[in-house]
Amino acid sequence: MTAHLVRRSLGYAVLTVLALVYVFPFLVQVANAFKTDGDATADPLDLLPLPGTTAAFTTLFTQLDFPRAAMNSAIVAVCVTIGRVFFDCLAGYALARLPFRGRSVVTAAFIAVIAVPPVVLLIPKFLVLNQLAIYDSYTGMILPLIADAAGVFIMKNFFESVPRSVEEASYLDGAGTFRTFWSVVLPMSRPAVVTICILSFQASWNELSHFVVSRSSPDLNTLTTLVATLSNGGAFGQANQYPLKLAAAALMTLPVALLFFVFQRHVMSASEGAVKE
């Protein structure tokens, strides 16, 4: 009994230390956002911003175009999320259920695309956007992100867990393929759809490299490109300005963090399958 308690205590201690190591950078981020430039530069690891100040947040909203960048990020993230969910579900269902020649080849191609590092596609993306005359526009920022091979693969695996008997009953009632997918299978796939929604919103909200090559106008800045600009010296020269940078990063983190906290149960239940036969 004593040995069991010791092992259990050691386990909790190790988990606590690992959690602190993971959380500490976020605490440093929030603490420095409320410091003055001098205090943040002198002791950036101090977690008590005394005396605290909100000057960095005021600067973001009065001297930088932070609201416009936030609006751009929200527009892109919402449009990409809607598009990804729609097309991922359609493509995933087709690969899981519809018989057509070359289905295995298409599935293998999706898996191969997942293995390609996104950075190697940056220059081809720029060339294609330029040729299509959608460079430096919302269309150019949104359209390439709607294609998501990983999301298609997740939905395909989930649809395969739906019992075929459910669809067969729908066909016997006179429903066609799309009606069966839309009215029967898709509602049963809510956990997977919610997961795709969250992952798509997070990925598009945190995207940086694509926005670097798909736009150049300051009016189309997103939060990631704005924070990257601040990290490189930004509009205020080469000063450290840790509070300003970390305040922007902290505000940028909030929407995705709230989304995960609210829907984390649905994300975890996505791996449980739909209905057991």
C-alpha cells in the first residue's frame, strides 16, 4: 500500500513538473504583456508585473492596426472552416462509401499529400495565385487553404465506422445517395464534424507562411503576419518592446484557446466511432 502511494505520488509529481514546463512560457507571455518596456527587458522571467500597466494593449489598438488584422483573421478563419468542413465531408464520404474506379489510388494520393511539407509548396502557390490574378486578395488567402487532405482522411475513417445497414435502410425508404449522406450519415458524424471545425479554425487562424506569399498589402494583414512584423522590429524600429509583442500574441491566442476549452469533449469523442453494430 505504501509503495503504491509512493509510485502514485511520484507520478503526480512528474506530471506536475511537465505541466509547469509546458505552461511556463504562456505565463511569461501574459506577465510581460502587463509590464513596462524597461521591466520586461530587465527581468523577462518575473511572473509578477508590479506595477502592472496596460500600455501595450492601448498601443495595439491606438497606434497599430490590430482590429483590422483581427477582422481579417476572423474572416479568413471562418470562410476556411466552412469550406473545409463542407468539402472534407463530401470527399471523405465519397472515398469511404462510393464505388468508383481508382478510389484506392485517390486515397493513396491524399495520404501522400499529407506527407508533403507545406513549405515546399510556397513558391508554387505564389506562382499559381499570381497567374490566376487573385494574389493579394481575400480569395487568394482563402481558396488554397480550403483543400485539406488530413481532414478528408479523418472524415473518411469516421464514415467507414458508420454501419452500412443505416444507409441501406435509408435507400429502402427511397432516399438517394446525397440525401442519405446529408440527412442520415452526416448528423451521426457530429463529433468528427466538430473536430474538423476546431482543427480547421485553429489551423487557418494560426497560419503564417501562406499569408506571407499570398498577400503584400498592409490592409490584408492577419494577426500572424502582424505579430511576425512586430517580432522583426515592426513599426517602432528595433527596440525590444517585449510587452507589445507579447500582448499581441496573448490576444491572438485567446479565441483558439476558448474554442478548445468549450469543445474539447467533442474532440476527444471523435475517435469513438459513430454507432456500434
